[in-house]
Amino acid sequence: MDDLPDFLIVGAGTFGVSTAYHLAQHLDRPSQVVLLDRAAPPSAPAASTDINKIIQADYTNPLYVSLGFEAIDAWKSLPFFRDAGVYHPSGWISMDEKHSDAPALIKKHIRDCGRGDVLVDMTEEEVRQAWGGLLQRTDCSPFGSYYYNSSAGWADAGKASQLMAQEAIRPGVQYKVGEARRIVCGEQGILGVKTADGTIYHARKVLLATGAWTSQLMSSVEDDLDLPEADRVERQVLAAGVIVSHFQLSPEEKARYSQLPVLVYGGQGEVIPPTAEGILKFTNATSFTNTIRTVTGHKISVPLPDQAGVPQQLQEDHIRAIRPRLPQILDNNHQPDYWRLCWDAISPTQHPLITRHPDDRLSHLYFAVGGSFHCYKFLPTIGKYVVNVLHGVSNGPEKDKAWAWKTVRAGERGVHEHLVPEREFRDFA
């Protein structure tokens, strides 16, 4: 067994690709890292391979403010991102609900990081007049304050993930294609994973960066070990879905809407400026689970295999949510050109799970999951912290506590709490 790879990373989304990249930068033999995914990069089912994602540091939790600015600096400085132009520093305009303490906390933490110069408070009238008057018809009635943050922006998500995967592969990381179906255990703990075609990939340490598919992959080994409900990974993170819509703009529309920054419509969702192809994207804060019962009777949420099939009721719910933001986009009964169900693993407080499994029978098994719909922005940097966990090195008390195997922490404020799922997908179907 001396020829075993040191690390098997299962899943080539944000956490998996970033970890592979940072391992490749620091190992003498990057070939000792195997990155396994169901598809060649960028992996189409992953949340990280959407057309674009928002990049910002605006959090009520100072930990993620600091991590956000660290990531923004890396988006700007890493040569393979910079040369490809995948990061777009458009800024963002945040519309903040009346009586919310979130904007004051966010701005305090940003100033405490020494980045207060990126913030500009705006009045409603200034918002309506800015950016070519595109927000003239926006419904601002739910909001009491507005601020512009010039440090925010967005990234070409799938393209950036693919570039970072290539930068991991170039020095020697092995990229393998196969759909992981089962964790393989032995007397000494985890041995590897078995794929749909029967291939077994072995390694000394196995990192699950499997996002929304984590419970589905873990359920069989949890059954084998007869783990109680409270000790199963479903209690740590669960698969949640959101709907996003896309409008294909004409060249004239693209030129006009490209004036916009990212629009943060309170906690209800965002509008991301058009891509190079002229696609304008709307997100929504309505999330849902897809709960099934396993053969042993345990309830877990799993992603739906069809990410393009959006029920009519869910489409109508989404249209009602985006109408107040840019009403003119729906003029003349204009409808989205295509939809997507985007799945991620979400934790109760939206902290990711970056840790070793606490059960000694599952030694050598590690997790980097729980993006909670907000961790893509950390693609350039999060892997270095996962590498520390793989090597048994502390990331400091604050990060270690936030990313540890979760226990109930009553009263802790979630870092992205609007997206905690409250409904089932079948409610809309």
C-alpha cells in the first residue's frame, strides 16, 4: 500500500478545487493528490459552476468580512484570474430593510478592517438617479437605508473554477472522472470511495468536498456503523435548492444594464449585471429541501437530478419576487429565457464544515462542505485553510470553532440566514 496517494478529494466544486490547488502549491509531489469528480472541469452539477457568483465582504460576522477581503485581493492578484478577466469589480448597491441592524454591523466590521473608504451611503433619490436611472421604477418601500460598496463585484463562476482546476492539474494533481457512490471502510478506518462503474479510489486521507450530495454519499457507511440520527452528517449540513432565472439581453439592453452594480434587494435576492454574452441573472432567497427516506428509514435531503426542470408554481413565485427589483425587465410579458435549480449544502448557522469526522471508526475522513450559498467567493483562498485541517494544523481558535463538527449553539446568528430552507420542493411541484 506504499503507492497510495496521500489525498483523495471527492468533488471538484469550490472547496475541492481550491484545496487541490493549494495542495499542489505546497507539496513536493502534487501527483499524490487525486481530485475525483463526476465530470471534467468545470463540473456541471456543482453550485460553483453557475454562470456567475457575487464576490463581496459584506457580512454581519467579522470573520467573513476579513475572509471576504482576503479573497477579493486574491481575485485581483492571482495571474490566471487576472489574465482571463474573470473578476468584475462592479461594486454593489445594498438596499437595507427598515429597522434592520445588519447594515450598521456590516459597515462597522468593514471599517474595523481598515476598508471603510469603499463605502458610500446613498439616499433613495440618489439610488434612483444613479446608473442611468435603471432603478427609477424599483420598489424601495421595504427599505430604510442604502449604501454602495465599491469593493464588491462578481466572477465568471464556471470559468474561474475551471481555471483553478487547470492550475492544480498542471503541476501534477491527478484529475479522475467518476461518480462516487460509496465510502469504502476497513479495519483501520476509511480506505477510499467506490464509483458507479465499480472503480475504487484509495488514499491515506479522503476529503469529501461533495456539497449537496454529502448525505447521499455518507448514508450507506453511516448505516453500516449504525450511527444514531444525531451523529449523521445530515445534522451538520443538508442539501438545499434555490431557483435562479436568466434573461438573454439584446446588445442594446446589455450595454444599458452593464451600467448596474450588483443589486442587493434586501434579504430577498440579487440582480447580477449581464455577462459578456448578455445574460442578466436574478437570484431568489426562497430555498427548499428535497427530503427522501433512505432504505434504513433515515430522512435526508438530496438534490434533484434535473436542474433545468422548474415547476410552474416555483417560476411564478420567483417572478413575483423579481418584479419589484427591475419591473421593466418584465414589460411586454417578457419572461426568463431559462431557469436553473442550484443546490448547495447549508448548515444551521451557514458556517462551512471543515474538519475531520469525529468518529474514530471513520478516521482519515475529512469534510469541506456547507457552502450555504455564500462560500464561492472564497474559491481563491479557502483551500489553504482546508489544507491546514488535513495536516492537523490549527487555523486559529475563531476559524477552528466556526468550522468544527457542529453542536447546537442557541442564539447564534447565521451569516446568511435568509437562505435557510423552510419548505419542501414538492410544495411547489
